[in-house]
Amino acid sequence: MRTTVTLDADTESLLREAMRQRGQTFKQALNDAVRQGLAGIAGDPERPPFVQRTFPMGLRAGYDLGKLSALEAEMDVEAFLEVTRRLTAEGSGTE
């Protein structure tokens, strides 16, 4: 099938690099790139589907995952106060 395609500059650059590396014509490189890109969308029947393996994290009972950001903020405040105390003590000469 003949058609006109307008490529973005970065896409053309990638295609020209593929042509150079593989010693292919423009048509071959473009067809290979389109096939490869669309194979990911359509799904490759030879490749099994990706499955994310999960592992237990061992989170102890009593921890509320929804409140971890609050715990982090509290720890940041404590660290800030400790630095402030230390700098204040250094400034007053009482360490």
C-alpha cells in the first residue's frame, strides 16, 4: 500500500539511525518499526503476558499505610527541631 506519512523530526532521526545501523532502506526500516510498535499493542502471541510478582513486605500489625506520610512529616519536624536546638546551643555557647 502506498501512502504519505509526515514524520516528526525526532521520529525521522530515529528512523534514519535505524536505517544506518541495519543497512535497511527507508521502507524496510519504517515497516519494521511499525510492526514492532504495533506488536506491543496487539500482543505478541509467542510472548507470555507480563505478570508482576509480589512479595510480602512483612508490615507489622498496627501500622496504618494511609498514615505513613503523617509519620514522615512528624519525623521531619523532630529532625528540624533537633537541628534548631543544636544550632541554638552552639550560638549561645552552651553545649
